[in-house]
Amino acid sequence: MFPSNSLNDDRDLVGRARRGDREAFTQLIVQYQVPLYNMALRMVGKPDDAADIAQEAFLRAWEKIRTLREAPFKSWLFQIAANLCYDHFRRGRRYGVMPDEEITSNVVGLGIATPDPQERAEANERTRLVRDCIQALDHDMRIAIVLRDVNGMAYEEIAAVLRVPLGTVKSRIARARAQVQEQLQRHPDFFPTTEDAHAE
Amino acid sequence: MPSEPRTPAEPTLEELSAYLDHELDSAAEARVADHVAGCDECRARLDGLRETAHAIRALPMETPPRRFTIPEQRRRGWRWAPAGWIGSAAVALLLIAVGIQNLHLPAGPTATSGSFSTNSGGLANAPATRSEKGAVPPLSAPSPFTQQFDAQSAGAATNAATVVDSSNSARRLVLDTDKTSYPANGRMRVTVQLIGSPSTSLQSADQGLTLTLVRNGQGVALRPVGVESFNGTPIFGGWYDLASFPLSPPLAGDYRLQATWLIPDGSGRVLQVSVPVRIAG
């Protein structure tokens, strides 16, 4: 089984980072860079913008870490990044940015790799459709479903990141899933429903 | 006169979605489960939400395009003030100090600065896995250099598990299949992502990757074919016809699909992950 003790590890690293230990903070960066970057990427759509947000989030966390007391570092860090995503939208960047065509054509979709070029093309298309559906959600629903289904956070953790009640988290995730489902069902060739599968 | 069995109230969209995530309290979870068991319409809604969640969870985790760093020194939280301001501030401080000296206040509690906290504690520490279910005992006792995660998933539309290298959290082994259960003549889609691999080779032997379908200690090796994602992560997998596997009869039964990655950096570290696979009779 995967030995997970990251909360205790965080406490130790955060304690050292609060005393100015750069190496400890660098370890925190290594630990969270992939999930934080992917959260930002699914929120803002463009890799460069997502990387800017993640970099700024780490920088602000480093500058403010002495103010962190009891809150878990992970929630606090994601809260900073979530605020930066909202700042990004407020600055008038395009709403629902479409990914670059070049990037779309090179992404292996749905984590699926196949030796068959046609299968690979279909997987790319599935990935593009899912990504577009997420981008079409309003910001509040988008961040809730990203934190849940991309980052795998528990509802309570999401509530802490977004500073909203648990019921709001539950509602946003449910409505986001329903909207994405409705959009995906318009592409039965790529997303057959269980009923379609039974009918075959 | 016997009363008719009562069907629990129809769950709301929020309840169905939270049920998928195991985020309902036990009473609500039982009520939703009871209702769904006897209601085709709600079962279909639940399946739809589950498939949607799986489609989102199956988006590839991308590697950041650059390294994130912090500066040698923290950014300044203050700026130099113009000389005139400093002079005015000094005069103001002097006046305040003189004023305080001439005051005779009763002794009282010392003011304290407030502590900063962003939220309450008690948050879940999310495991580094996308599996819906918890972990089950490993297939075999791992060595000190082996990290292992075995997902348990019954009835899920897709089937995935991840293990993270404890010595390098940017490195992870991700295994998934398109379903958990297949007919004996079915095709199984398998994907293995070697995130953070020190090698870019798309040869499974160079990567130290093996893939096996195992039951009762016996299994067949699957030959993974490599492709590359746009961000350079080596990805292996493909479609496999189950009927072509030289498995011992009876073919039907519960198997585990296991990926083992001997990280090609000379450290001897091994990441291992497995997911359940059922072949129906």
C-alpha cells in the first residue's frame, strides 16, 4: 500500500520553512507542483498562464509562510492559487479559453495510449471534449469540480480552500457534473452511455 | 393488513453526486443505496454522473512546463519612504512619546497580535490515488525499495490506481483500464503512465516496465506498446484481446492487472500498482 504520511511531512517542512529554510520549502514545491499546476491548468486552460499562477502561488506562500499557523499547508497553498485564478479571470482574460490547436493535437487523451493511430486520435478527441466542457462551466462550479475530480480533494478540504460551506461544495460539484454530462452526451460516438452500451 | 414496503425518498442530484464520492453520512448513504437498488431511473442518473466523473478523472496529469523556484531573499514587504515623510513621522512619534509620558494609565492587559488562520482543522489528507475505493492488502510483501498500491474497485466504469515515489513526489506510476469486467472474448484497454521517468525511451524494457495479469499466483505477461504524451511523459498500453491470452481454464474469474516499474536510474527502486479485473463466464 502507498505509504502516505504527507500531513506530518508537511508539518515538519512547513515548520522549517517558517524559520527560513529554503530547502524545506523547495521540498514542498516538489511535492505540490504537479497537482497545483494541473489545478491551474484546468482552470485557465493555457499551460503558460497556469505555470505563471503556480509560480506566483509558491512565491506568495514562501513570503507569507510565517503567518501560517494551524491551517494545513496544502489547503492554504491551493487557496492562494484559487485566488490567483480568480484574479486572472478578473483581469479580463478570455472566459473559457480554448486550448491551442497545436497542444490539442499532441495530447494523448484520457490517459489512454494505444498503438492504433485511429484509437489515439479518438482518445485525443475525448480529452478535448472533456476539457472544453470543464472550460464552459462558470468559475465557481469549475474550481469545485477541478479540486474534486482532478485533484481528488475531499469535500471538507474543498470547503476550506474555497472558504464556502460544505453544502455549497456539494451543490457546485453536483451541478458541474450534471452540466458536463449533458454536454458529453451530445457526443455519443465518444461517450456512449451505459444504456447505449446495453443496447449494442 | 400488511403494509406495503416503503421506497426511500428519491435522492436529489446533490445526494447522488455526494454518494459517488462517499461524502454522505451513513444514514443518507444507506437511504440512497436502498432507493437506487429499486429505481432504474435513479440508477441511470447515478451511472451517468459516475461516467462523467471518470471522464474528468481520466484527464492526464500534465507535467509543468518549467521549474518553480523561490528567490534567494524574500520580496520586501516595505519600501523606502521619501525623506519628508520620515521627518514628519519622527516628529509625530516624538509628540506621541511625550504625550504618553504625561499620561498615567491604570495597569491593564498587554495587547497581543492576532494569529492568522485560513480555515479550521480536521481536513482529510487526500491519498495520492484516483481510485474510488480504499486500498487492499498488497499482492506480496514489498521490499524496502518497493512502493505498492493496489486499488479495489467493483462495478466502476473505469479502473485506475496511482502510486507516488516517496523519494520524489513528482514521479508516479499510473495504471488504468477502461472497465473492471470483460466478457471472455472482450478487449481490454490498458494505459500505464510513467510520470517523471528519468528516461524518455518508449521501449518497456528500457523503462523497466512489466505488465502482468495475475490470478492465484499465475498469470500472463502483457506486452506494452509505448507512445509519448506531448509533455514527454512515456505512456504505455494498448488494446488486448482477452481470448488470445494463454490463461489456464476456467478463464472466468477475478484477476489483478499489475504494473511494476523498476525505475531506470540505477537506484533499484520499484513502484508497483495493480487494479482488479474480472473476466466474466
